[in-house]
Amino acid sequence: MEKTRIEANKVTIRQMSGRKCHKVYSGDCKIVRDQITPQMLDIPEIDENGFYNPDDFCRGLAAKYLYCEDKSIFRSLKCTQYSCGHIYMQGDGNHRMCILKHLGESIEVEIEYYDSPCSECEKIS
């Protein structure tokens, strides 16, 4: 694996759970860069019943990226790029990459290259 900087909007985001993703939960995304404020750092990711709040989970992560000096949760992202050009996340990181995508950011990731097409492109051929 090598480290490289990629634009988040080049990464295909896989299906996410409605327990964390507001778009999956309600049909619309709450990430709008100029609406993310430092006050959103105080939003609890988990409610009093121990469940993720899809209204606030993504906005809280976006605020951490924009307003915290410690961006360590955004540094361990790993991707795979296939011969067809598609890039997918390895393991977890879909929410973080999706947030970066909505914020219009690029980020350094560890990337592994495969000589074969992704599963979606392979279905087509």
C-alpha cells in the first residue's frame, strides 16, 4: 500500500446504515459546509438510549474535521483502486469519506491497486 492524496468525491461510498446516516434514514443529507458550526462539536453521537442519532452523527463528524486540530480519526483511511478506475473504502471509513465528499475535501489515504475491475464493472462485462 502507498499513501496518496485523493479527492473524496472520487470514492464510491457503499450503502450505509440508517442508524448513522441521515440520508439513508430520511432521504436527505444534512451536510452543508457553511451550515456546520463549532457548536456542533458538542452534539452527542449517541443518544441517552445508546443509539446513534442520524440527525446529528454526520454533522458532529463534519464539525470535528473542520474545527478540531486533532484529525486523527480522518488519518487512517484505506482505499482500493481497481483497474476500471473506481475507488472503494476498505473496511470502515465510509461515513468519514462521505463527509469529506460533502465538504469538498481531498485527503491522504493508504491505497492499494488491483489489476482487475471492481465487482460492479465486472457484472457489466
